[in-house]
Amino acid sequence: MEREKLLDLILERALLYDPQKGFTLSSGRRSTYYFDCKRVTLFSQAVLLIGKAIWEKIGEEEIHAVGGLTLGADPLVLAVCAYAGLKGIPVEGFIVRKEPKKHGTQRWIEGYVSPGRRVLIVDDVVTTGGSVLKAIERAEEAGLEVARVVVLVDREEGGREAIISRGYAFSAVFTFSEIKQAWERKHGRPFLTRFEGQEAAAGLEAA
């Protein structure tokens, strides 16, 4: 039930869909859809749902801290820490900066986490896996042991494979396929992953 509530919030708030104009992704590629997950991860009614969903992916694995690359991972870090706190489990949160701090400690990582700790790396959306791998690299440079990666949404565009190929356990709360199917059930029509002109051209080629 709680997972379904979270899926509904993603459909209602995070999934932006425009098969005519589309969106430009961080990779520069154009897409008919875009996940603006901060519209969910920064919503009070979603915080504990997210924390629980990610925590359930950990299972019995021992985790001392959770973190990821700013900015997408930040709300997820707090969500997991909040949920763990309600369960009486001490978990530290940390943020991986995109560039080192210019003053003070001049560190890449913000938070109270020490070398040797087993950590969970999180992110809101994974496409190619670049942001997650960058966070992993900085975490390991700081002496942390990356136990697992969990993301809220997997766009299923190679990120999972890239992360697993590096030897890291990976799981997603939702995959694009699952979200797409839920959208089609809700709206009663196909979800186009190619622009409308491309869909028509593909149909002619198939004929």
C-alpha cells in the first residue's frame, strides 16, 4: 500500500511527459519524458515513504551511513536517516560535493562519517550511472566501504549495468518499465518513448 502511494506521487508529481517537445537530459540527449524527483523527495507526505522503500532494499545488510552526490541524493539521505531514526537505528548521513569545499576542511564529503564505515549510496534517478559512480569514487577515497547502491528511479538506460559491472550491488525502488505501465493503466493510452514524428516513421518502416 505504501509503495503504491509513492508510485502515485511519482506519476502525479515527478514524471513530466511531452511526446511533442520533449526534454533535454543532462547527457544532452532528447527524451519524451523527464523525472523531476525533487517534486516528490522534498514533499512531507513522501519523506517516510521514500525512507521505508529504500530501507527495505537494504534487507539485513549492516549499514552505518547513507549518502550520495548532491543535489539529487540529499533529500533521500535525510529520508533514510529519518526512517531509521523512527526504528531506533543510528545511521549517519553524508553529502558528496560536486567540488571540494573552498574553505575550512576543504573536503569532498560533508557529514559525520569515519573511514571503514559501511555505507549505502543513494540517488533519485539513475540514467547512465555517472553520478552514482562519482559518489562511489569520492566515498572510497575517504576510506568508506560501499555496501550497496539504491536509487528511487532507474530509467533503464545502462546505469544499472554500469554500476553492477564495477562490482556493486544495485537495486531500484521503481524502474521506468513499472512506472510506464502504471501511467498507461491510469491514462488508458500508450506512453510514447519516441517523439510523435519518429513513432509514425517507425510504423511506416515496419509496414
